[in-house]
Amino acid sequence: MTSDSRFDQQEFNDRLRTRTVGVRNEVIAGPVSDWTTDFSHAEPEWAADPYPIQDDLRQRCPIAHTERFGGAWLPTRYEDIAAIAYDTDRFSSRAIVVSNVRPPLELAPVGGVPPISSDPPFHHDARKLLLPAFTKSAVAHLEPETREFCHSLIDGLAGQDVVDAAHDYAQHIPTRVIARMLGFPPEDGPHFREFVESALEGVNLPPEERIPRMEKLFGYLLAQIRDHVDNPRDDLTTYLINAELYGSKLEPGHVAGTMSLLLIAGIDTTWSAIGASLWHLARTPADRERLVADPSLLPAAMEEFLRAYAPVTMARLVKEDMRWNGVDMKADDWVLLSFPAANRDPAQFDQAGEVVIDREVNRHAAFGLGIHRCVGSHLARMELRVALEVWLERFPNFSLADPAAVRWATGQVRGPRTLPLRIDRP
């Protein structure tokens, strides 16, 4: 039996239930009738190509609304998205994934997955706990192992004329890195991918299906926590178990919530960024050939891929009824902060709808804006850079094997889930 009573099975389960019980809304799915009044980021049309929709909304209705998910707003201009991201007085982060379940108010200011779900002033201190693990120097120590792993993945694809770069390459890289950081068994990768899909792509499932899926995730995390309590080691899980805030060790929900955040966000965002970058290079031979001929362009190209194909859309909850920039928002309305839309706003970026791999000035919002800017940005950049360097070194000539077979994830993190590429060998 574990010696840390914080992680007693029954008490942990009871705490988890209080986190997943909230205001439930009718499940609303199906084709969109009008994107200005009935948008849904969970529909296949949005997943396949959201950019024309966003561009149209930015012109006709820059802050769109829907009654789906119990009521939500979608700003598409950079200035509006930035204003909301920085406004912690009127918008809460206690839930950052839009679904048909609104978490209880009691979760604030911690939220379910701190620090990204935390409001000030708690957010500052919760975020500070994680900073040492994600500095440039800490990330640099992970690079040699990451590079070696990328080469081993390429070795496993040897001799294949068509490979699925999303399924057989991109997804495995952040999965291995995050497992290493948290001290989880690397062979549990299939579980991690299941958790990612449940958390981010299952938002329109009925609560009776969605909640058990989340319970499965936290059940896995509890098992890992209890093992680390009994067998401490040098990893992030042991660090979180022993960390203190305000003179006390972290609450069980804080420990598990942060682990959940690192596991899900740390995998899906980078998986998506790697896949989208390879998709672009496969369909744009001129850019691929430039990078192969001049690898020094890769840092600028990476930032442009992050801008043009930013994977992440975050959410906020309106704190109280108010008139905001010409629309009437109500308490507990969702607000989707589409950083992909912000990154393609022509008022903010020249040639906003084009991919310019040598763009010199690129202050994109792919890692978010405001106090919740991604704590793992150095890690994500390292993984993306190494993944592309190794791929281009080993497979300099490739193209889309079947453009119609590419499948993009639905929900708030968008990236290729199926990406068949044809490898042209010398």
C-alpha cells in the first residue's frame, strides 16, 4: 500500500468525480447551417480546412456565435483574440476545452489541469513550479536521445514506398519524450494516444461516455503516481509528488491534473505540428527542395509552419454577463481563442494566407498569448526541429501519396492523423 495518504484510491476517485460533475448541455452535432450563427469546430468540414471559413468570418462576422455546446463565441481577428487572452478579469481559464459539460465554478482558481486551467493569482505560482523542467538548457539534454529515436523510427520504415508519416513517425516522437520526462513506461504509448483522442476529439460525446473515458485516464495516472510514491526516481512525476505550494504538498487533483496536461497537450500539439509541417513539404516541392539544399533555413521555416498551421485553439469561460466588442456575452459562455485564425489575420501579418518559409518577422501566436503562453514552447520547438532535420536528411524526396486520404483531427488541436507519403528513393 502506498505510504502517501493523499493518493488513497477512494479519496482520489471522490475528488475526481467533483471535477467532472458540472452543468451538462444537450449534445449538438451535425452539419453547420451558417458559420456566423451555428459554427462548430468539431465538424469534419472545419477539420479538413478551417482557413477559408475563418477568413470569411473575419470579413462578415468577426465574432461568430453558436448555440452548440450550450453557447459559444468565436473571434477571428488577432486583436480580439489577444484582448481576451490577456483579460483574466472577465474571462476564466477554469476550462480550456469546449465540451458539452461545463465544470463547476468551485474549480476556480485551480481548474482541472493546472496551470493552464488556473486563474490568477494561483496561476503564477502553479506555473512557476514547472518552469525549471522546460528551460532551454533542460530541453537541450533531451535532444540527443530525441534525435536517436527519430533515426530509429526512420530505420523502421526502411524499404517502404509509402509511409504514414503521422501514424508511424510524428505521433511517436512527443509520446516518447513526454513518457521519458514523466517516468512512464515507453511501451504505454498506445494508451497515451487513446487518452489524447478521448480528451480532445470526443468533446461532443454524451457525458455518460465522455466521463468514463476521463476516469480511465486519471485511473492510469493514479497508478503511476502510486508507483512513484513507492519507487521515487528522477522525473517530473516524482517532482510533482514532492513539490510544495504555500507550505504544503500539492493536492492530489493538482498533481494528476498537471500530469494530464503534460501528457495530453505535450503529445498532441507537437504531433500535430510535425505532421502539418511534413504535409506542407510533401505538397510544396519548392519549399522542400529549398530546405534540403539549405538546412540553415529550417529555423525560420519552422516558425512559419507554426504560424500557418498553428495546431492549438484554447477556450475561456465568460465570468459574467457583459457587452463585449459589440456582442452580448453571458456568464459561462464559451469563447474559443483560435490562435490559427489570429495567425492568418492580414491586419497582423503580410501575406497572411501564404506560407513564406524565409519570413523574417514572425511574431506568431502558435504558443498562445498572455499568461497562459505555452510553458513547453522550447521543448516543442526542439522536437519539431529534430523531427524535420532527421526526416529531411533520411527522406529528402517525398510527396503526398493520396491527398484525399489525409485525415485531420477534429476539435481544438488540429493536425494530420493519417498522412500517407510516397518516398522517392535515389
